[in-house]
Amino acid sequence: MTSNDIEIVKKICLKYNYKFEDIPKWVLNHFSPKRIEDILSIEKLKTDRFKYLFTSNIWNANPSDIEQILDLDCWNNPKFLSLLTPNIWRASLQKVKEIISLNDWNDSKFSSLLTPNIWRCEVSQVKQILKLEVWDNPKFKPLLTSNIWRNNLNNVVEILELPYWQDDVYDNLLKPSIWKVTPSKVKKILALECLKDKKYKTLITPSIWNADPSEIDKILNIKQLKDPKFKNILSPNIWLLKYNQIKQILELPYWTEEKYKSLLTSNIWNKNAEEITNILSLPYWKEDQYKTLLTPTIWSSNYQEIVNILTLDVWNKPPFKDTLTSSIWNSNYQNVIDIISLPYWQDEKFTSLLSPVIWNSNPQKIKEILSMDIWNDNRFISLLTPTILCKTKSQIESLIIIAEKLDIDKYLTTSYLAKTPSHIYAINFFLNERHIPSVIDGKLHIFYNCSNATLKNKYKIDINNLIKLYPIPENFESEKKYGNI
Amino acid sequence: METFNNQDLENIINYFDLEVINKIDIDNTLLIYNYLLENGIYYANDILLGYIDLFFYHYQTFKKKFNKLVKYLGNNYLDKLENDIGLFELMHQF
């Protein structure tokens, strides 16, 4: 573009209220001022409905195609809206029309394929992929995802025609991740003799695509993996690491010591030998007080987090004294600090919640539940047990509302919270129909407190059938009764 | 022995926070689940559905706590637990 043309484009930009600086250099080098103006002048691209489509991709598109694509009726059909992203400018008007008009989109099994990745493909390829007979076989259904469009037709056909899929052992591999693997790698891996051994059946999952085919046999033959003490370690996650990394981990000196043996589980493959060494060489593990913290959950954390958490000064005094167990590795330092700092622990009624389970929650969630007004009501205070923090506020609300509506709110126990609103409603209806009181001697009827399996085995009541017989009315929970909940 | 069905899975998904579900250690959960079944708790499914928090204890810790619960409840502990699954919550205190 000449300097004169540049000046013209600047004026065009001014006219259409567009920043000249936002026009990529390659556009200025390749296209005329007229073409730039043709695109900037498209009115539809300025509307709220379509303005998100104006990205750098658009400069590659033909201005007349852009207008006609935006005018297509198909965008009024919600099922095609997922295709309307800036990627559409990779396609010509003709291609868009041809793809949209395919009858296959009337078949619901193909609806997950309506994604912008489709614009990467040639129309003929899209047609041939959709016509493949395998899609009539439900076991191939998980493969119908947009990743399929990242492959070419030959690769797709080559993978789908492999004889292995006739054997159920390989069903686990029929997942979308297969489209990220080349047919030759799939073939090399599945042809390996070592994987035909039934004892390795559980290792045949999509993670195996991470492995180098030439290393699989070597990995399975590592002598430590045949040692009974390593029996819990063989899991599909092993394919996340290379042969040398696996060897390094298995040769670490710690595994001969009793206290470290329980750490040899499948999630160890989330770490490398250096990280494992750093963690296990921490001085804490020499002290009895910390030994119970050595469980496989520790592999969910990392060296720095572990050090930060263990150096906190709250673990030797109430109320947090008994909360330091291995479940803390499911949390992180910031979360632990934020939970410890919550004001609720000054109030005795909430300290019963301070069990190791608390580290599976987060401060926002704890605040949301403990700030509920119901905890100021004596009827519900007995429900304050650690399990409550695994529920959601709305579930607690639903159960309380139902208890009030059914007039059993004064007799709730923690086993009541282990049920769903539909269970409670069905049990109540069942008892009422038989004129059996829900409350006997100031306690909820045993049916509210026992397990579903006990109801079935001991009392011959199938709760799932009961729920179908006495479904909870749609608006039953909607009329909230309790104060601010 | 009851097996897990779609309704159970739906309950787990509907009834617990996704954050809680994501933190489930499948291996540990299975060990506890089988331990419960071996110890006469044929309704282990319901314990998992109602008290998922107990499955966050390490298997060895869970065993210790369960044994303390059994001792606390006395000889007819199986009847007591069968009639009130809320008693499992006491394990947090041991």
C-alpha cells in the first residue's frame, strides 16, 4: 500500500469510526482501501447481534460473502448459532450454505458436531464423515465431538476401521481424545503384545495415548512394578510419565521404609522424583505427631504448600488441634488461612464443625452456610455437624422447608439431612396413607432415619418406587416458609 | 448387597457441591466402601450418599474411627446403625 493509500484508509477509518491502529499490518499490505471500506461499511457488523464477529479473521473474508452469510435465515435457528463465531470467516458463502443445508443436522446424534471447528474442513470431507456407517453403532457415539473436524477424512476412517473396536476390551478408548492421536500411533500401541495380557486391562484407557509406543513394553517390565508392595501403583496415570521418570520414582530409597509404603498409590504419578524427594525429606515425618499426614492425598499438594501449612502455629491448640489430618492436602495454604480466620470459630455452637473434613470446603461456602438464620433457631441446631459443610445452602433450605411443611421440623436429626426432599416427601406420604404418625415418642419415625437399603431389605419398601408413587409436587418447595432462608 | 444405580449417581451429583465431588479419592473411597460392606454395613451406598465427608478420611483413619464407633455403640451396634444412619456422624468425634 502506498502512503497515499494509507491516508485514504485513515480517512475511511475516520468515516466509519474505526481505529486505524486496529487494522493489522498484513491487511494494509495485502488489500486495497476499497476492500477495507467494503468491510468497514457492512452495517450488520455494527449491530449488537453480530458485532462480536468483527475480529481480525474477518479481513480474510470476501466482503460480499460476509453480508450474505449474515443474511442467512439459518441464524434464526438456535441449533446453528454455535457455528456463528469469528471462525466462520475461514469459510466462503458457498461452503457455509452447503454445510448448513446438510440433512444430517436433522439427526440428533450429530448435534454435538455443530461447532466452529467444522469451518476447518472441506465440505466433501464433512459429508463423508457424516455418512460413515459406524455412527449407527452406539459404541462410537462418544467420538462424535468437534475434535473430529481437526482430523482429515483418511485419518478418521483409518482409526474407525481398526479391527480392535470389535473387542469390548478397547471400548474405553473410544473417546474424543483419540482424534488427537495419529492412526499410526493408535495402531502401534494396540498391536503391542504386552497389552493383550488381561492383567493390564485397566491400563487401557485414553491416557495410554500419552505414552510412547516404544516405551510401553519397557514400562510394564520394570521389575519393581512386579513387586507386591507396588501393586496399588499400576494405574492409567502411569502413562503421564516417561520410562526414565517412572524408574527414578520407583528407585527412590523411601519405599523400603514402612511409614512411606502407603504413599505408593496411583496418584503418585502426578509428581516427579525430585518433587517426591523434596516432600519426603521434610523433617516433620520424623515426628509422631505428623506421621498420620503421610497418606497418598499428599500428592495433591506440593512442597511449598506443605511447608507453609505445617509451619502455621494453630495446630497445637484448640479449636484447630484435631483438624490437622491428611485431608488438609486437599486444600491449599491460602484456603486454610482463610478458613482459620473465619469469625464463626469464636462461637461454641460452630466449633463442632471443626473436623478434618473442613479442609474439603472453602471459606465462601462455609460463610454461606453458617450465615443462614436457621442456626439461631433451636429446632435446627442439632444439624450442625461436619457433614453440613458438604451440602449446598439450597439443599439445606429445601430440606428445612419440607420439614416445616410436613410438621416434623422440631424432630430433625442429622440422618434427616442424608435424605433428599423427594425421599422425605415420599416417606411422609407413605406413613400418612397408613395412618402411621411421623413422630413417635418425640422422635422421627425410624423410616426417616434408616438407610434406603434398610427400608428395602428389612421393611420391604423400595424408596425409588415410593418416590415414583408419591412424587413431590412441583411447587411444594417454592412457597418458602422459614424467615430469611 | 446393593449396587450403585443411575439414581444414586444423580443424587451424588445433585446433592453435593461439585467441589466436594472433585476431591473424592476413588481408591480410598473404594477401600472404605468395601470395608463397610465386609463389616455388615450392607447399606454402604446410602452412607456414601448421605455422609460423603466420612469418605475423605484416609482408609486407615476411617477403620480406627469405625472401630471406636462400634465400641461406643456396644454389642448391638449393627442394629443401632441400621436404624439410625445419623450415628455414623459420631465418627467425627472419635
